[in-house]
Amino acid sequence: MIDELEPLLRRLGDLTLLQWTVFESAFPAFAAARWEEAEHRMTEAVEVSRRGGFVGEQSWFVAHLGWLARLQGRFDLAVTLGSAAVAQARRVPQAWFGPTADALLAGTMLDRGDAGGAAALLRDALSAAGPEGAEAYRLRCLAPLAEATGDPAVLAEADGLLRGIETPPGSAFLLGADAYVCVARAWLRTGDPARARAVLAPLLAAARRLEWIPVLVVAGFVDARSAAALADAGAVGAAEQARALAEQNGMSGALQSRCYTPATPQRTMVPAPPAG
């Protein structure tokens, strides 16, 4: 359908719809970890958005380019892109561009060990969104904030919003994978690995069905760690499977991230998050 829609929109000069069509055409490449192709399509979406003067949309596309860079281990680039996206989003009084940019940058900051910086960024984002902000975008900020701070009230709210997501059977909020992963890690740190696995279960089921490699890797690492904490004999094999998938698909970022810990079949204490 996109193959037919994109040429039509180019002929019509409809940049509003074209930017989203081009961006969403990157999803198959992203899912298959075809990084250059996905980056090319997202970058093209940025260019279409610039031509149309759509500042908020630019921030959305640039923020996701930062996510791609993070997954590949290009952390400096991920921070640069993420910071640019946040600055762009600040120029637009819109409830979903800002929280998304903030949340994706916070994920990179957490991977780099900057829990305090991530928490400060996310608190500002939530304050700007207000208590009446769209639930999906509050979730994207609350989930990493729960991981960064260990605040039980924040975790309870994030977990409640996550459980409230309604999708068709066998589906999940795949582009919001960070939210599932952050909430799962927060539960794991409270000593509840069973709850962590329950959080990840629908995400992993959807990722397996649709073959979203980046999600299988990142969520797979956290699930394996949770399984190890439950003394599940399959934990080591699951961790090795996720590691091999990461190595085969250029996901060095996942191997350097907070999500990756080689699983062992015995119960292991999970370290507390950094102060901040």
C-alpha cells in the first residue's frame, strides 16, 4: 500500500501525509534490523518535514533516529540526535512530540548510566504534559522514570497504564517497547522478577509473531535476566539466543546497554539503580 501511496502523495505535493508515509515505510527495515535502510527512510522523512515546516514532526522523526543509533551502539550520535529532537519538540505546544522525544533520549541516558539526568529530563516532560496528558505519552515518560528512580508510586502508575493498553490479540505497542522494558526492569529491581516477565510477555509474543528483531533482543535480555532470578533452567539459553541475535544483526548497543546481563540459572541479587 505504501508503494502506491507514496508516489501519489509526491505527485499531489501533500507533504503532511508524505512525511508520515515515508517514516512508516521504515518500519519493515527497522523490524528486520536493516539499519541503513531504516535510517535512510527516517532521514528522508525528516527532509520532507523540513520542506513543509513541520517542526513537531521533525522532532518525532529525529528522536527515532536517535533510537536507531542507540540500538547500534552509536551512543554519542544517539545523544546528539535525541537532544536535537527534544529542543525541536520544545518549540511546539503539542502533547505527544515532547514526551516521546524526552522518553527516547532518557532511554539512551539510562544506557549510559545517567539515571539522574534521565530522571530530571522526564520530570520536566511530565510537568509540561500535565496530569491530563495523553496516557500513552505519560506512560512513555513514567516507565523510564520508574526505572531511573525506583519510586514505587511512579512504578505503580506506569504499570497501571501499561496494563491498560488495548491491542488486538497477539499484538503490543511495539514502538513503545522501551516502556515495557523499563517497567520490567523496575519490577526486577524491586525483587519481583515474575511481574517483570508478565510485563514483557505480550511484547515478546508480538515481536516473535511479527519478527521485530530489535524488540526480541532488548526485551529478550531482560526476560532472560528475570528468568534467571526465578531459577528458570531456560534462562541461560534464552540469554544466549538474544545475544546471538544481537551479534548477527549489528546491535552492539544492546550488548552495551543496561538490558544486557549474562543470565545464570541461580537466583541473583539485582543491583539498585544509580543515585539520582
